[in-house]
Amino acid sequence: MRDLNLTPNSKALRNYYAALRQYDFHVITHEGAVSLPLQTLLDTCARQVGATFVPQYAMQPSAGAEANRARISDDDIPF
């Protein structure tokens, strides 16, 4: 797996914070809205290291109820 090259001035982070500023300007703070910029950032980072970002990955929590979580996968971590 390659190293992640992410700096405070990287395009991915600039776009992420720009989207959050737009949402803040419009007083949009609910999780459903702000999750898209985070998903975009995580997808960009995963691709950079040769992995795949899966935004809605069903998992079985210990209590037995199904939950949707995100997952980053590469060849060493099968689905």
C-alpha cells in the first residue's frame, strides 16, 4: 500500500472545507448533508493509496442489529 500524501493545502482538503463552509453559510449542519463532503474526501484518499472506499457497508454490530458504516478496502482486506 502506498503512503497517503495529504497536507493542509491539498486540493482534497481545500474542497472538503469549502463544502463545509458553504453548508455553514446556509446553516446546514445535519449529518446527512455533511456526510457527502467527507465521503468525497475519504474516496480521494483511498484512491491515492490504491484502496477502495465503500460509503455504505453493511456490518453486524455485536447487538445483532444491522448498521451501515463506511469501509476502506484494499487487496489485503477482502470484502
